[in-house]
Amino acid sequence: MKFVLVSLALASAATLTTATSHELARVPVHRQAKRCTGTIASLDDVAAAVKCATVNIKSFTVPAGKTFELDLADGAVVNLQGDITFGSKSWAGPLMLIQGKDIRFNGGGHKLDRQGAKLWDALGSNGGVTKPKFFKVKASGVMDNFTLLNQPVQGFSVSNPAKLVMSNIVVDVRAGAKLGHNTDAFDISAAKDLTITKATIYNQDDCVAINDGDGITIQDSTCTGGHGISVGSIKSNKTVRNVLIKNNRIIDNDNGLRIKTYDAQTGASVSGVHYTGNVATGCKKYGVIIQQDYTNEGATGKTTVGVPISGVHFTGDTNTVSVASGAKRVYILCAKGSCSDFDFSNLKTSGGSAGSITNVSVKNYSL
């Protein structure tokens, strides 16, 4: 009997030890910052500097084909103290990566310059030479007051795991007016509690593209010359919910405000998108466009029910949208039964032609 009890006790202890080790393996390990100030004036300085609570970045050039990676300690403060230039090379990137918990990135008004003109060929990420994405963000905290200049293709790729505020950021691709393509400013995926505020964007694609996330606010920003503020494009198994798009100015874009889901997708959804106080002027194609037939090669005209869209509200302060001659004020193409709870109470549109609404009832708006 004693032998059996001892064996059972040992087995239980082994089980507990195994379970505990598995649990420990799942606990994220965060690095506590050392009480020091690290200085970065080349990539050789990064490994030592990121161990410190304060990181000062001087002006320098990142060699072509290298990633400037900041894997920061918890609560680190980063001060950008000069402009950073990135060498030119055909590769996938990213050119810069920042990750950390509760960090503070003070841009000081400085520029991150990729010299995109050396790779622009009017094809973007759809062909031609391979072009690197610019800045991947996987951090929580605050990022403030700096410029992304002349990215080859997409600018920010944001996948924040917890609350992040990005403010007073400029994305300037005006030099790519002829040859720049797919120069999205903010591509958002797997984001949680993200606010982009007081951004200024000049580009040739989406000002903001929200592809996957929960609790996203885009406010007090200005988008000029691109494709507007977009939810999507949404693919299979992606979810966007609880989005607030507030008090933005959208100037001379192809579209003003857009929701786009890929056709023939499953397991995805868009819900709770609220627009208030936005002003869009000079829209070249559409003022408000919601479509369930998107592909990268162009709209198919064939909608499917795999990505339902619900709770799209133009309420609160009036949203004013004006379109150019030949453009459509509102265009909605839904699959039957796939769109619901659309309320356009505070949407005022003008210019161009009325457009069309297919397979959804829209409250308080008529063509």
C-alpha cells in the first residue's frame, strides 16, 4: 500500500512539474530597462543601447539591405535626435522595426528618409523590382512627431498588441506623384486599441487601410492625393470592429471613405464603423464606397456573403463629402443578406452623380 501511495504522489508531482513548466513557457518575458542612456550612431550601437531606459538616436545612414531594429525594454524612452537615411536596395524589408511595451518614441520633428525614387517604377508591390516596406510597428505606448519620407511602397505596418497612440506623424510621398505606387501610409493588421491622430499624409494609395483589429480610432488627420481612408481590404479570417473615423480632412483622393472586402472569402467580418465630422473634397471616383467584390486586380461585380458588414453609421457631427464631375457620391454593392444596420443620418453629399445602393437598406439617406 505504501508503495502505491508513494508512486501516486510521485506521479502527481511529475504532472504538476510538467504543467507548471508548460504554463511558464506561455508567460511572456519582458525586459526591464537598465538605468542608463544608450546612444545609437550606427547599427553597431543598437544591441547595447536598447538595454537602457533612455535611447538617443543620432543622425546616421542605415546600410542598404539592413533592418534598423529596436527591440526595446519595457517603458523605454527613445529620442530621435537627427535624420536617418536608409540605403537603397531591392529587397523585401522592413527598413525599420520597433517593438516593446509602453515605450515612448519622441521623433523631435526629424525625418526617416528611404530615397524611394531610386526604386519607383509605377508598379509598386504589383511588379517590377522588389521594394522594401518601411516601418513595422509591434509596440504599445506613444509614437510622436516625425516624418516618413519617400517610402518605396507601404509606409507603416502596424500590429500593436496593446494601447498605442501615434500622433503628429507626416508621411510624405509627394515626390512619387508620377512613379510611386502602393504607397499606403498606415496599414493596420492585428491591432488592438490603436489611435492615429493629427497625421498628415501625401501619397498614392490608401491613407489608412484597416485590415484586422479591434478598437481603432483615426482622427484629426489630413489625407491628400491618395485613395482615401479605408476599412479593408478584408480577407478570410480577418475581423475589423469598433472603428471610429472622426474629424479628418480628405483632399483630392480617388475615394473619400471606403469599406472593401475581398470576394470569395470566409470567416471574416466588419462591424461597428462610425464616421463623424469628416470632410472629403474633390473625390475623383467615389465619395463613399462600400463594396464586397474587391480584388487587387479590380472589382469583379460578383459579391459573396463570406464577409458580412454591419453597423456602419454616419452619425454625430455631419460628414460632408463632395465629388468631382464624373465621380459617384455613394456606391454600395453588397451580397444579398450580407450587409445590415447602415445609418447615414449625418452624411451630406454633393457633386458628380448619385451612384447606386444594392442589396442593403440605408437609413436616413436617399440617392
